[in-house]
Amino acid sequence: MLRVGGTVACMACRNLVSPNMALRFRMPLQKLHPLSRAIHHRYNASANPPRPPHRSAARHFTSMSRLPMRPPKPPPRGHGGWRYQQHRNFWMLRLASRLLKLRYILLGSAVGGGYTAKKTYDEWKDMLPDMSEYNWVIPDFVWEMSEQIDLDKLTKMLPELEEIAKLLPEFPDFDKIGENFTFLKSILSTADAPGDPTVKSATETPVSSTPEASDKHFKKSSDKEKVDQLQEELLRTQMKYQRMLERLEKENKDLRKVVLQKDEKGIHQRKVKKSLIDMYSEVLDILSDFDSNYNTQDHLPRVVVVGDQSAGKTSVLEMIAQARIFPRGSGEMMTRSPVKVTLSEGPHHVAMFKDSSREFDLGKEEDLAALRHEIELRMRKSVKEGQTVSPETISLNVKGPGIQRMVLVDLPGVISTVTAGMASDTKETIFSISKNYMQNPNAIILCIQDGSVDAERSIVTDLVSQMDPQGKRTIFVLTKVDLAEKNLASPNRIQQIVEGKLFPMKALGYFAVVTGKGSAGESIDSIKDYEEDFFQNSRLLRDGMLKAHQVTTKNLSLAVSDCFWKMVRESVEQQADAFKASRFNLETEWKNNYPRLRELDRNELFEKAKNEILDEVISLSQVTPKHWEAILLKKLWERVSTHVIENIYLPAAQTMNSGTFNTTVDIKLKQWTDKQLPHKALEVAWETLQEEFARFMAEYKGKDQDDIFDKLKEAVKDESIKRHKWNERSMDSLRVIQHNALEDRSITDKPQWDAAIEFMEETLHARLKDTDCVINDMVGPDWKQRWLSWKNRSPEQHIRNETKNELERLLKLHEDHTAYLANDEVTTVRKNLEGRGVEVDPVLIKDTWHQLYRRHFLQKALQHCNLCRRGFYYYQRHFVDSELECNDVVLFWRIQRMLLITANTLRQQLTNTEVRRLEKNVKEVLEDFGEDTEKKAHLITGRRVQLAEDLKKVREIQEKLEVFIEALHKEK
């Protein structure tokens, strides 16, 4: 029995037994070999040294006491010599037994070690791959040439062959194999060099001198042909395995689609879990609208796609997204604003805008056309008037099975010349937009270069080299390689480009792609097939100018995705810490400046102001009818009084004839009612509604209202009034009501008569007062004002005063004079003034006469009004008395009654219809303002608002970043 590495080998039963196996599997000791049992007891004794007394130890000791081991009995006393001999014999027997045990131990060790070595060898042998299918790597002719190959060079190749062997358990590294064959070819080529020792003797003798040299030269040429054939076979094998990989990836893609579809079936039973890239895209969307004042810049990674105009940027992006989603044109600028495309994996190939719920099925051509049209409309809408490009970002999400997860930003193509139809600053604007995205130290720059044009015409390479001179975050992509190979006289120029030796810029990697034949109707699958066929038959790969991992957009998307996520993992936590510091600064400023106010952002403040404005509008319905009618009556008479006095009353009253008076009044009232009166009434009603609305808003402003809403309320009031139009159908009914009111001439009782006289007296007194003011302004201050106020008359006022005095003498002589002066009277007045040394113009005489006669007529009308106070009795019995013909009182009663009826009608329209319509207009204005972000930003301003906005966004960014980081760590 032998203990080897925790395993016991039993020589009797040829088994490997673990020391604790019997106890672990509850095996009785009787079933073990005796030697195994003994070693088992000895192993337990050595592995479990004695411990202090314990219950468990006591139980273990009891079980160990059952072992068949007997302690030697002490020898009896006496018989010392015999006992000594017996003890000596026993000692020799013990030594012999131990020597025999040592032999068994050695033998067991040898057998156990051999068995273990054999088992380990078999395991390693099973792990080695089958190398028979790779015998073609080293063909037979290489062994035939072994005598000519330098052994030192072959020895240098052994480490590379060892690396190949390490890679063989997986898929073979064809790039490594290709490099080894290139090295092998170089060895063969050096054999032709003059300094090669293997052919030194041959070079000293002409080739045609000996038949051996010609045979050797023929053999070398045939060997080179075999190497070329070997390389072609290598490429064919590589393409074969590439197709196998694509087939497996397609099957994997289909399986993942099935799994994702199964997951979507439970979308209503459980909360939808956002993917990593969706969470990251949300953070970028918030950051695009965040204007930081605390030096917290957006340094989160994204892939920035830049290139010259028509270099194929959009086509590369479409190949990565696996759909023709962008508008296209021949030679003209199509990308007019940055487009952020978030690529993620999903069961269906769909696209969706950030601010829209519509999904575009990218598998349907009509949805693709609608998506391209929508992108073009959004681009044109974002471009301001007079500009060609816009810095506003359009956010688009694209999902589909097998799509690499990343965030790309397609920028407008860099131009060298501003053409007709473009703004003069288009070139500078594009440079500014590109630099703004590329200056992010964590942005991955995908530099697109057109391979079909001369490299010297490139503009974007200089721009990229300025922003990333070390090339630590730049990936160079050469497009249209098919055209480049066809047009270039030296294909080595392509090799120089992809090796970074032609352009003055550095990059992490270089790729060569083909994005189709240039036809607008090509599908993604046809472009992929064309790209694969091109590189399969291209001499660029066959001659080793391009490596397999440097071609196709598929390899490009894998490389860009890996680089993107590597950059995200390296920088996202640092950005989260920066926003945490920014949040602390903002919260500190708020606590110091606004300790008693809640942190309400612009949207929350707008909702608060919206409720206040709606409350103010509702308060209009609480205005009493009496208040409405009083306001309307006053404003309506102020609006029409001048027309009534100047155009109706005075012309009719100055006729000095009752019949003519009534006829003139009826005609003028009819004309007025048909043309002007209804319009004037509605204007008055609308102005009254506006004034009351403004008054209520001003009253609410004084009731501890926040002055931050003043600008918004004023804008809502103006816009609501502008939109509100009075119901035009009410004008016809109002015209009929007013016409009927003015047609009525019957005053039924004495109070109505007295009210009409009072109304007439108030009106005439007001007009007389206005006339006196006009006359005083014409003639200047009187003697009292000149003495007390130290005022003097002007020369013109002196002339008017002399004219006034002369005309007043004329009125005293003829109190019943008509309203107009005759020409001879004008001449008489002028001559009288000239006699006193005053030169006066006839027009000035007539103008002065008009005001004097007006005052004289109003004074007489007031006197007549007093007489008519007792004339109701004669009016009621239709008595005709020259002194008591009160037709003017009846006129003012008709006007007054029309005003009362009109005010009542307008009040009903206001309370029943127009107030509700105004409230509806206010709600519509508030809804429109709520959807217009720029409008809200213009109307709700101030440091308090901006601070609350920044706090909200920084908190949201930080929280989303923390959730994203947690999900990122879980994915690791």
C-alpha cells in the first residue's frame, strides 16, 4: 500500500483508494484488503493527531479503539537471559518485517506512479487536436528542399509554428499562417541572392555552363509556382472557413431572434428591462440638451463618423446598421445635421425616433422610404433660415438581430468649397460641428476616406490628425476599394494607405471596405455579396497587401464595437464622479440662495402658472350681470356719443323745425344702425372682456403671486385675445335689436321722461364744458389768469380774442342766428376788426364762429331742457306747443333705451358664450406654449429657473449613469 498525493494504492487489489473514501462512502473496513486497512489506520493516526478531550473526540477514540491492533504485553520479570534473547529475536523479526514492508512500498510507488503517468499522458493525448488535416501546411517539396534551406532560419520559424499549434484547438489563425508562408517565400528568394552560401558556387558559374545549374534553376522556379499555388489554396481554405463562420453566425442570429421573441411574449407580465446600449443612449440624449455652468463637460464615448463629402460615410453607417435608412443623392449634400444612431440587438429589425412612438419596419421598402423621408424633413426643419447645416442632433434608434451595440453620430461631410445655394459660412460651420464632437477625449473617430480619389485631395485626414495626433482613438476606413483597385496604376498605394504610411495621421486600425456598386436601389444583402466576391477574387488579399481582418464592413463593425465598449468601461465611472461633484455644487447654491423654495424646474413652474391663469379666467364667470351692464353702458356711450351729438343731434336740432328734426333724426339713425352701430357695440364688448380679463390677472398678481410668471401671463393674455374672434352671427341679431329700440318713440311714464332729460342734461353739460375749453385755448388766458398766473396771450390768441368779441356782439343782436355765417357777415366782421387794427383771415372767422355758435346753441338747449321737465303731460296728450316741443328729449330717450338694450344683449353674449370661448382659447394657448420648449424657455427665465433645470438634469444623468454602471458590472 502506498500513499501518493492523497491517493492510496493497494498492491493486493490493484486499486487506488482515497484515505477517507471508506468513511465518506460508509464502506466497512472488512471489505478492504488487510494491508489497506492497516494503512488506513496508520493514515488516520498520522492525519488526525490527538486533540484535547471533547465529546466528538471521545466518540472518534471509541471508534478507533475497535481497530484490530493489540499493544505488546510487557515481559514477565525473571529469566533475564532468556528474556533478552527472546526480545532480541523479536526485534530482528520486526526489522525483517519492516524491510519487507519497504519493498512493498517501493513496488507500490513504482506501480502507482506508472499508472498515474500513463493516465496523465492519455489525458493530454486526448486533448491534442487531429493534425492530419493540416498536413498541407508543410508540403512534400519542402522536405526535398531541406538541404538548401538554412537551418538557422528554419530554427527561427519554430516559435511561430509553436504559436500556430497553440491556436489550432480553435480555428486556425490564417493571418499567422500567411505570415509564415511569406517568411518561407522570403527564404526561398534569398536563396537566389548572390551572397547566399547555398548557391554561391552556382553563381560563380554561368547557368548554361553546367546542366546541374540549369536543373537547379528550373527546380527553384517550380518551387515558386508551388508556393503561389499554396497561397491560393490557403485563401480558398480561408474563404471556406469564413463561410462556415457566417453560416454559424446566421444560425446563432436566428436562435437569438427566437429567444428574444419568446421574451417579448411576457412583456405585459413583467417590467421591460432596458438593454445596456439603450440606457447609455438615454444618458447621451439628456447630455445633448444639458448646458453646464460648472465645467462638467460631456466626455462620454460615442463613435463619431467624419469624412469628406460623398466619401461614403452614410453608406458605411448603413452597412453597420444593416439597412438603407438615410436619404441619398448624387454628389449633393444630404447630411445637413448630426444624426445619432443607437444600434442595439432586438428580435425585429426596426427603427424609431427618440421623440416618436412610431416603429419603422426596416424589412419593408415602404417603411424604409418613409423613414428616409422623415429624416430628410427633420434635417430641413432643423436648419434655420439662411443656413445650410444645423448643429441640432436627430436621435434615431435601430434594433435588429445580430447588430453590434454602439452609438454612432453621422456628421455632415467636410467640404473644401462653398457652392451656389449654400450659406457663406457653411464650411466653417461644418468644421465647428466636427471639432465639437471630435474634441471629446473619449470619442472614437471613424475617419472615412474615399479610396477612388487621390489621397492628396483629402481634407478630413488633416482635421482628424489635429484632433487626435497620436491616433489613440481613431479608426481609419478606406471606402470604394473596388474602384481604387481598378483605377490605380500601382495597387501598392492602397497597401501604403492601410499601413498608415501615406497619410500624415495615426490610427488604432485600418480597414478597407466596399459599400456597393453605387446604385441607389442596392440592398444590404446584395452589397454584402458583392463585397465578399470582390475581396475573394481581389489580388490585394492574394498578394498579401491586405490582411483578412482588415477587410469587410462586418470586421469593421466588430472592431468599432469592441473599441467603443472598451472606451465606455474605461471612462464612464470617471464621468459619473464628475456629475456627482457638479450636483453637489448646484445643491449648495440652491440651499444658500433659495432655502425656502421648492426646486421646481421650468415644466413644473409652467404647470403652476397654468393653473393660476385658468383660475383667473374662471373668475370672469363670477362677474355680476349688473357690473357687466354698467361697464358696457358707460363704454358704449363713450364710443358713440360724439357721433350722436355731432352727426345726429346738432344737425337735426339746428334746423329749427320739428318736422325736419324728426325726419333728419330717423334717416341718420337708420344709416347709423345699418353700418356702424353693431360693429361699434361688438368692439366695445370685446374691449370690455379684455380689460376685465387683464384686471383679474393684475389682481391675482398682487395676491402673493410669483413674479416669475409675469412674462408668461402677459404673453398668454395677448395671444388669447389675438386668437379670440367674436361670433359674427350675433351681429345680425344685434342690428335688429338696436333698430327696433331706436324705432320706438313712446315714453310710457314720467320716470322714463325724467331719466331722458337727466341724460340729455349730462350730455349737453359735458359738451358745453368741452366747447368752453376749446374757446379758452383759442383766445388764451383772461385778465384774471394773466394777473394771477403771469400768463400772456400769443399774437394769434390776441387775434382770436378780438374776433371772438366781435362775433359775440353779432350773436347778441341775432340770438336766433343760423349755424353758418353769410359771406357779407364775414366781410363785415373782418372790416370791423381791420378798423381796430387787427388783420384777420376769413377762415379764422368761420372757425371761431363755429365754436361760439356751438356754445350758444348748447346753452339754449339746456334752457329748453329745463322747460321740458314739465312737458311730459303735453307729450302724452300730443299737444303742440312751440315752447314745449321736446323732440330732442325723445331722441335722447331713444338713444338711452337703445344703449340699455344693447348693453343687456352684449352682457348675455359675454356671460353665456364669449367668456367660455375665451377660456377655451386660453387653454389652447397654454397647451401650445407647453409643447413649445423654446417658448417656455423664453417666457420663464431667471437664475432660479436655470438652477432648478440644471439640478434636475444633473440628478437624472447621475442616476442613469449609476444604473448603467451597475448593469455594466453585472454583464462583466
